[in-house]
Amino acid sequence: MGEVSIIFAYLVFFNVVLSYGMETAFFRFYNTEVNKKNVISTATVSLFWSSIGFLFLALLFRHTLAHWSGISVEYITYTIWILTLDALAIIPFSKLRAERKPMKYAAIKMTNVSINLLLNVFFLALLPKLVANNPNGFLSTIYIQSFQIGYIFVSNLVASLVTLLVLIPNYTSISWKFDAVLWKKMMHYGLPILFAGIAFAINEHFDKILLDWMHVPLSEIGAYAACYKIGMFMVLFRTAYTLGIEPFFFSHASNENAPQTYATITKYFVIFGSFICLFVIAFIDLLKVPLVPKAVYWNAIKVVPLIVLANFFLGIYTNLSVWYKLIDKTKIGAYISLVGAAITLLLNWLLIPSMSYYGSAIATIAAYGSMMIISYKLGQKHYPIPYDFNKIFSYLGMTILFSVVSFYVPYLRENYFVKIILLTVFLYFIYFNEKETLVRIIKKKK
């Protein structure tokens, strides 16, 4: 688990570099340019040739990369192919989002995940048993002992390949025209997003690499990575929201009431996110059993509240960061992300020696919290949005208070009756504050 989490942390960095901000630039210019086919074609051609160039150079220097990273050259080769296939799917997926085809987008993504999951189950759980029962059978020819990590990468590679094959019509249907003038404008807009993406990767994944560099045992890194995944409920909510909201922000930018719309959306994101956050933290000890069934990993369970809150802060930051994308000041977004990355690196360096992975969790929540506050302060100067600050702050404050009480107070951590009461009080608080809006929605439906 420790080895895999470190390798995938590297993979995230290269994913960001290979997209070089073109995804966000695509949405910006798709909604502002009259010739949308030109935007699709230019973005596709750009990412196609940059991905092919990366594939050629990376394979050529794969032994150097393996030596530099300390990772097996075999795993490096798999990673190179996965990164290339995923990069080639960026614009086709972005096109589906821009054209508001969520069902098709979701179907392809779910197919990718299903193939990946089923192959992992087959290679890691079923194949060893089948070969043991029939050593001379056909399956023994594809079974390699002590190749568990390799099978994980094979599963990812097959899933990425199938996904790209499904998206191939997006490549055959375009004109393959390249507008150099448009491309320069897109790159000017997107490159700051690249630096922001690298900073985000540092905040989100570099802690695993740093833990390894600072000689924390791989078993501890594995436990940290496993418990980190319990925060997936907040990650799923934030990711699904981001996928839908980014095209919406750009398509509504010209509306007169756009700032008020953004403010309302942010408030309800905080409401839903607060409830998810409180629910996950309150019931961590129940959720860990199905999600992290091996008790040997549970030593790291104390990081989960910090990780869940950190991802919640990141989701709020995503809402607050709309202003610099709408006024084409993506450089400011890069600067904010770099501040967050600097906080991550500094706190990891200071805290890992004495606190191990718990120091990394503290660094993550500190980085995202800082980015959230900075973006709000700067945004109100450059693109004022009338956020309902009092309500947002009250929901956020109550969530943090109830989360701390339900997890860190020893007696209450095991008392689920009290936790249910806390959740009920929080839901009533939401109803009390939002009842006018809820009544208005109910009347509209009637």
C-alpha cells in the first residue's frame, strides 16, 4: 500500500503537467468563441501532439526516470502509457461536459472504474487461487508471483485503453485544424492553471513522497494512505460538484445576476458539504470497517477528520476561485496555489520528523484553509460576490465544533446516541435558517 501510494503520487504530478491547463482553457474559450469547432480542434491537436511527444521522450529516458525515482523501470513504463492514454482523453471528456452530456460522461467514467476494479479483483484475489487449484492450466501462464503492484498498473492501463477506444470518434470527427492565434490565447490563459495544478498536486499528494524521502517506514505510509481514503465521501462530493459547476460558471458569466447566483450556489455547497463532513467524522469508526477492513491500518485513523475538513475547505476554495477565472486573472490563482504549496512543504518539513503522517495531515488542512481565506479576501476586491458570510461561517463553525466533540472527546466518540443528536441539531439549524427558501421551493413544485 505504501509503495503504490508513492508511485501514484508521482503519477498525479505528471497528469497535471500533461494537461498544462488546457482543460480549463477549453471551457473558457468554448463559451466565449463563436467558432466552437475551432476551439475543440485546436485543443485536441495541441494535447494530441504533446502527449505523443511525452510518450516518445519518456520511454526513451525511462531508465533514467527509474534511477532518479527509485521505482522499478517496469512500473515506470506502465505509468508512461497510462499517463499518455489519460491525457489523450482530456479534451473528449471536456467536450462532453461542455455539451452537457452528463449521462454519457458518467457511463464512460463508470466503465473505466468498473474495468479497473474487476481486473484488480481478478489479478489480486482470484488468479492466485485459480492457479493454485490448477497449476498446469492456461491461467498459470499469465500469473506472476510477487507482482501485485504490477497487476495494479496493468488493470489501470487496460481501463485507460478501453476508455480511449470509446472516445476515438471524437478524434475522427474533428477537422484537425490548428489555429495558432487561438492556441496562444489558450496557452496564455492555461499556463497559470498549470502552476496552480502543480501546487495542488503538492498539497494533495506530495506528502506521501516527502514521507518516503524523510525515511518514514513504508508500512506507516501505507496505513496513512489507506485511512486517507475514508475521506472519499467528501472527495466524491467535491469532485462531482466541480465537474458540473466549472462549465456552469463560464456559461452564466454574462448574466446580470451572476454574482448573486454564485453566492447562492456557494452557500448550498457549504450546507451539503457541512452535513457530509459531520456525518463522516461522527461515524468514522463504523465506516472504517467496510472501507479499511484490515485493523493493522487503523493506527492512522486519527488523520481522517483533518483530511475530510481539508477537502471541504478545498471545495469551498473551488467556489471562491471562480472570480479570477472569469476576469482572466488566472495568474492570481497560481500565486494562491503556490502559497498553499509553500505552506504544505514547510509544515511537512517541520512536522514529519516529530509527528510522522499526522504532521502531513495538519499541513494539508493548513494549506487549503489558507488558500480559502486568501481567495475570499482577494476575490471581494477584484470581483465582489455577495456571499452570505454569516450563514456560511455559522454552518462551517458548527460543523467543526460538532466534529471535534464527536471524535476527540473519548466518551462521546463511542456514544452514537449523542452523535445522532448532534446531527439532528445541525439539520434543524439548517432548516431554521433556510426554511423560507425551502417553503418557496415546495410551493413552486406544487
